[in-house]
Amino acid sequence: MRKLKNSELDRLSVEEFKTSEKTPLIIVLDNIRSLNNIGSVFRTSDAFLVEKIYLCGITATPPHKDIHKTALGSTDTVTWEYAKDTMEVVEKLQAENVKVVSIEQAENAVMLNDFTPEANTRYALVFGNEVKGVAQKVVSASDMVLEIPQYGTKHSLNISVSCGVVVWDVFSKLKALK
């Protein structure tokens, strides 16, 4: 088996990415502290053709060298918007018939492996602060909460890892609906 060269990967150009059909997923970052985590979320969002990222509260915005370091140019491809208040974004998205889903450990959360997305539905996935998680008022306003099953002693994943796990899972389930 031979590793593929970058030239063999059939990557989209920035222009092709911008005009391609997007996955009906929106990412909402609720007060993310780490610039590296933000950059990683951009990169994951690029990989799975995420529609848009909302950067909320203290979440930093591009251009920034530490975001760029992990984003590797995906801040130029993925559409993003800054909003001071996460709740305003949640209410706006719900008014547009987007299902808002907080990724959190909460009462009555649906385990990610048990989640089946609905066809013809756009989802906004909310990821929270590295220490405090998704703000309680956002969790309370969400249409549902998804939890990543964890079986070790920590019951905690880095936000960029959580984003990769959830986006891949939901992306693959949405693809299966087509």
C-alpha cells in the first residue's frame, strides 16, 4: 500500500469549495478560549463541507496567527460570522427552522450513537467553553442535546475532538439519508 501524494487527493479549490453543495450543518462556538481549538474546528468544517460557523462571545475570530496555524487556510473557505451573544444566534437559527443541538452532558441527552437525523433538516451544533461547556441558557433553549458516549474515567473530550467526532457522525448519517 502506498501513501497518496497531495497532488493525488483531488482537493477542491477555494472557489470550488465556495460553490459546492454544503452539508446542512452549522457550527456554533459558545465562548471558546483556545485559538488552536477554533482553528481545528474550521479545518473539520472544511473537511465535511459545513455550511457556516458562528463564533460567539469570547471566541476569537480570524485573522489570527494561532487560528491560522491549525486552520491551514480553512478560514478562507468556510463561511463564518461573529456574534456577541450565543442566545441571539440560537433564536435566529430556530426562527429559520434550524434544529439547534447542544453537545453536552445533560439530563435527557440523546447519545450520539442513538441519534438519527431527519431528512431535509438543517442542524446547528453548539460546542461550549473548554471549562464550563455550553452555557445553561443555551442548553435550555436547544431543541435537543446530544452526548458523546464515553467509557473511561475522564468523561471529557477536547472541544476540537468533540467537534470532529460529532460532525463526522452526523455527516455520515446525513449522507446515508440521500
